[in-house]
Amino acid sequence: MIQRINKYLSKNYLPRWIILFFDVSTVAFSLVFAHLLINKLHLNLLDERLILRQLSLTLPIYFFGFILFRPFTEIIRHSTISIIKTILVSLSFSGSLLLLLSLFPSETSPIYISALIITLQYFISLGILITSRVFIKTIYNSLFQVRSLENKILIYGAGELGQMAFQAINKDRSLKSKVIAYADDNSSLHGKRIGGIPVISLEKAFKTTSRTNDITEVIIAIAQDRLKKSSKRRVVDLCIESGVKVREIPLVSS
């Protein structure tokens, strides 16, 4: 499931307008929250008309800053230090412009915004925008990118050749692979473990294991003189149907 979601996300990205909308909404929220902080979180003390007037001035200026420096064009889950710098520059530009504008009108002017409100709005917006991008990137990496680096293998054949394949995979850390289970046609082995790895039937492997553990590859590890053509064809067909890569250990006879 995780592999499928990761594959979908690798081809689809959040539209830029949604990111821009989020950024502008964050600025609006930050202004309201700044007023809440000044009024010690008392909602009944908020002046709604004043907030609306201030939003009508601050939002266009911050929107202009976003359009000018374009922090919303970055792919959030691949955010780097450069996007943090872009957000910082964009907000600093708009915040400085607002501070300059606050010097001209008097406190009785309908468009007057105190330097304290502007400063609080700036820092709250900065904190939310940077934290949200870092959070999304961290979640994406921990759930999808890191896991996608690990190749999860099902070994078809729990005999000597299959165990040799397991040992080789287990020793070579550079492969970034993990054996999930053995699949074997010998029913007497089903439900047992070899070296801590469960042995199950091939059908069960594709009905349960491949879904829960996101198997990415099947290795056929049975000597050529023991591997029936029908069994090999069955493995290949199941892999094709499930979108799982299949490969065979180089020709070996018992």
C-alpha cells in the first residue's frame, strides 16, 4: 500500500494555487492570532471591524510578496534550506513594507496598524509556514521515501539454495534489501521458520504478505533440475499480476 501511495505521489504534486492559498490564509490567521495575544486570548475583546480593515491592507501586500518571490512554487515534500530562505525573504519584504506604511497614518486612521501587530503577524506567519513545510517533508520521508529505499524480497524455495540466497542478501547491507518470507510448495514446511524467516505457501504470500509488507521482488531459488516449468510459470504470472519484480538465481543444478 505504501509503495502504491509513494508511486502516486511521485507523479502527482499539490497544485501551486493551493499552496499559495494556504500561505495567504496563514497570514490572515496570524493577524487574528496576534490580536488574540494582545487581548490575552479573550475572544470577546476582539474588534472584528478593525481586524477586517487590517486584513484588507495586509493580505494584498503579503500576496504581492508571495507572487514576487514565489515560495509556493517549491514542491513541499522536497523542501530545502532554499525554500526557507525564500519564505523568510518574502515575509520580510512584506512585513517591512507594512512597517513603513504604519509610520504615515495617525492612530485614529482607519488603515492604521500598530508596529506590534505587524511584528507579531510576521513572526507567527514565519513560524507556521516554515514549520508546516518541515513537518510535511519529515512525514513524507519517514513514511514513504525511507521505506521505498528498502527492497522487500520473497524467496521462492526454502531449501539450501534459498537459504544461501537469504544469507547473501542479509550480509550485504549495501543492497538495502530485506527478506520478508520464504515461499515453498512443500506443505510440511508451512508455518515453520528458517533462520527466523517464516515459510508460507506461494498463494498465501501473494494474498497476504505482498499486501501487508509491500514485497517488491521475488527471487526464484530452486535448482534447475528440481524446478518444474509449471511452477516457474505460476510464480512469474503471479508477479506480473501483482506488479512485483521477479528474478532467478543463476543456473544451478543439484
